[in-house]
Amino acid sequence: MEKIPSPCIGINPIKLKDSSFLQGLLKEIKNSLGVQTKIITVLNDIEFAYHEGRGQYYSTRILEELNRLTPDKYLRVLAITDKDLFIPILTYVYGEAQLDGRAAIISTNRLMPQNRSPKELMKFSSRIIKEALHELGHTFGLTHCRDKRCIMHYCRTLREVDEKQTKFCFFCETLLMDKLK
Amino acid sequence: MNKTMENKTCARILIVDDELIIRESLAGWLKRDGYSIVTVESGEKALEIISKESFDLVFLDIKLEGIDGIETLSKIREIVPEMPVVMITAYGSINTAVEAMKKGAVDYLLKPFEPDELSLLIEKILTSKARDLENLYLKETIKDRIRFDRLIAQSKNMQGVFDLIKRVAPLECTVLITGETGTGKELVARAIHSHSQRREGPFVAINCGAFPEQLMESEIFGHERGAFTDAKEQRRGKLELANGGTIFLDEVGELSFKMQVNFLRVLEEKLFYRVGGSRPISLDCRVIAATNRDLKKAIREGIFREDLFYRLNVFSIHLPPLRERKEDIPLLARHFLMKFSKETNKHVENISRDALDLMMIYDWPGNVRELKNAIERAVVICRGSQIRPQDLPISVGESNKREGPDGSTKLLPLKEIEKRYIKQVLDDTNWNISLSSKVLGIDRSTLYKKIKKYNLKH
Ligand SMILES: [Zn+2]
Ligand SMILES: [Zn+2]
């Protein structure tokens, strides 16, 4: 029988101080999207995207580099940084993705827990999972969803992030599965 | 065509800024929000496009080469005074932003914006716009007298129906409503009830085709304890429940011959008995019946009693099929659009011209109910703010051919119907397997099996 290469999403952690959530994240992405996940190193650092005046990193530039450098065999690439990200028109972003494209990035910078209690740490890793799936959703062409419980809902506050589920709603899921088939 | 369906806009946002990087980053952000975005780099270009196309919202930079933001704003307000404009301003030019507010900008944002502030502002502007539209719509429906109770229509023949309802409602007489399925017979019955002297009483509906004869008897007349094997308790029937109000006998043409006889007696004597009972109960409700059958033909065929027909048909109202009152389609479509976009909390605000054209040529065999279902589904599927032809579960070439090749309506085996329906759903969803399986209520593997079984091809 002919072996069909299974599609894979590359996860690129960039100099994370805390990477305890990584294995859990890989598993969640695999379960939610039904696609293999693998840790890869496309970018070692993101200093090229640093903005002196703002002291932040320009996420759109990083996405361009990710897209350019990630080998074709990867269906998507998701970078994770703990640096604060921005796009020129906004003061900050939790993450960014190429709509219907290949690259996405999330920052853990503003998702940090208030303390190191197990409960707060759980919240922290769950926020990362939600943001990661949200940005990957954009790469599959999904736009923001009005259903507050859906992963594709745009959250204005961390509280809203904590309140939404780690799930795509019926319609986002349908559209996503069509892209994935 | 209905005037109110025109000059409606699709939820689009125009960005006017001379800096490419600002245009691109704002456009990118808003696209992920699901909006459709147009960007231009100057006031001149903005005015040019605004005079040709319509937008729900404009982001306008205050500092522009050529004519500046303030002047552009004034000109936009001359061309389209109702179009909301949000000024984009840098830290140094807040005074100018305040001036812009006086000139009619709805708000201003200081670069760079807080992401939550931006999303709140857009939501506020777009919902208030949707609310304005809805208010306008309500006022129009009242003004044009196109609404009667829960019925909506502006066509001449339906206006005639409204008049009949008003005339017959205050009388006590029996009414027979005829019309194809989905034309709104029950809504007419309810409208008669709510304009009658019995409006404070109950409205009880029963589908005469829904039960086998014995059950039907006990549904309508009720039964005494022990009247038949399963009658463990005494039970009141629909005629009793409708006491003081109206009973609506839907699909009255489906009544068995025996039930027709029973009913005739009830209508003549104004009394009835529970099944197994001997105490007469007096009939104190108005009777409204409806049918999609040709009862006169049924009489000729000997399956419907002529005497019952004349008892029911004291006053008759015929509802025309939707294809005979196509001028109501835009109005109804818009009504259902409002209803469902509100219920699903989605910002679907209008129907594209193409989609409306498709609705106008389609012949709607399922009438208003089919239209309602089509819009509900379209609102759910629709990703933008506008319903497009591909969102509608109808296609004219196929569905209008309701007759067989010999011109007669053929009765088909269930398998053939299943095959055709699956094919239709697949075609309507452009062979989107996930969506089709959800529409059909079966899982994907079952759908694949059926596609294989029936040898369906894209
Ligand atoms: Zn997003
Ligand atoms: Zn969703």
C-alpha cells in the first residue's frame, strides 16, 4: 500500500522561559484539529522584528519570515513567544495569523498567571491552548465568531478568554473540517 | 420590486490612510473580524469610491496629503450624510479630532488603538445602524399596512385576505381556509381568533391527519375512564379544551368518514360526548377548518361528505400560493432575515440582488414556510453580512421541474426520493460533505456510502 504522508503542524517555540505547557498544547492541537503536531525550529529568535520605540515585536513581520522559512511539508506553522507583540495600528496583540495562510504566532506575555498556584497555572496553559487554536483557526480561513463560547470568538479581556470553551462551535467546526479534509 | 429592499448596503468598511503600513495592519485585523475591507490612500480617492459604492463604516485619517481628513469628512457628509465616519488621529492632533466630531464624525481613535476599544467601537456603530434599519422597517410595515397580526404581505390578493379576516372575525360562523401547504393557514386562523370576541379564550389547533381514527376520536372528544383498553384515566378532548375560544381543525380533508359523520352531528347539535361517555357537553367554541385538498373533488370521489363541507364552508378564505404573489417575496424575505439574524445574533443585514433575483424566479412549492426555512438556513450558513445565491438551498433549474417528463406529477419510490434529495443537498452545498451531512442529519461515512450506492456524481 502506498504511504500517504500525513499532514503536520509545526510548533516553533522561541526562547521560552517557561515551556511546561508545550506537550499539553501539542496534544490539544492534535486532538482538536486531527492533525499531527511536531516541535520544530524555524526561527531561533525574533530580534529582527523588534521595534525600538515601542519595545515590542512586530508580529506581521515575524509571520512573513515564518511563512518563508518553514519547509513545505508542514501544513501550518505556529510560533510561540513570551515577548509582547504588536501590529502598527494596535497597542498590542495576543497573537496574529495569516488569514487563509500558513503562519501564526501567539504570545504568552499577556496571558501570564497572577501567581504560581496550580489553579492559575492551569488557567495559563488553557489560555495558551485557546489562543493557539484561535490563531490556527484564522489560518484555515475562519473569522471571528459571535458565539461567546466558541474558540473563534474575539475576546476583549482575559476574563472572556477564560470563559470561552476550548472548542469550535458547530459552524466554525464545519467550515474548519471542510478545509481540513 | 419592493422599494425598501433597494439601496441597502453590505457590511463593508473603508479605510482611508496615506500610510501603507497602517492601511495594511488595520485591514488585516478587520478581515479577521469577518468584515470586507476596501482601502484607499487619499481623500480624493475616498470621495471617488464613496460616490459609487456604499460602506457601513469609514475609518478616516486626519492627516492626509492633498485634501485633508477634515475636508474629506465634510465632503463625505455631503454625499452620504448617514455613513458613520471614525477619525484616526495621531497624538498631536487631538484638537483636530474634536473639531471633526463637531463636523459629524461619530468618534475618533488615537493611534495606536487599544484592540478592545476598536472592537467595542465597531460593534457599537454597527449595532446601532442595524437597530435604525429595524426601526425603519417596523415603521414602514405599519405605515404601508403590510402587516396583519402575524401575517405579512403587500400584494393585492393578500390585502383582500386581510379584509376578509377583518370582516369574518367578529362573526361566530365557521370558516374554511384553503390553500397549499406552507401558505399560512394557521396564521390566518389565529388572526381570526385574535380579532374575534373569543380572543381572550384559548386557541386550540389539531392536525386531523396526525392520528389514526380511534386516537383522533379521543383527541377531539376526549374519553371517559375505561372507554377503551388504554383509557386508564378520564381525559378532556380538544373541543373541551377550546371552551370559550377557537378550535382549529387543520388538514380537515384527512378526517376519516366516520369522524366526518361525528363532526357533522356536533356542528348541527352543538353538543358532543366524550368517548364512552353519556353526558352531553355543549360546544362552546368557534370552529375554523383548513385544508390543502380540493374538497369539491374529494366530494365527487366520495371521500368527503358534502353536508359537512357546507357546514364548514359557511365563509371561505383562499390563500394564494407564494408564486402567485411574488411581490411579497422581498418583504417576507426581509422579515425573516431580521427575525433570524436577531435570533442567531449574526450580523446578516441584507440579501444580495442576485440572491433576491433567484428567489423571485423560483416557484416555492413549499410556499412561505419554504421561504422561511430557506432564509433561516441562509442566515446560519452566511459568513458575511449579506445573503448570496449560494447560501440559498434552492436552485431554479432543478426545483422548478416538479412534473415528470410526461407532464404528470409522478409518485416516486422512497429510494428514488432519497437519492434525488441527497443529490440536491450536495449540489446546493457545492458538494460540501460536512455541511451536507449536517443538513441531512446523517454522519459523513453514511453520506459517503449513499453517494456510492446511488452513484451520485459532482
Ligand atoms: Zn482572532
Ligand atoms: Zn464559532
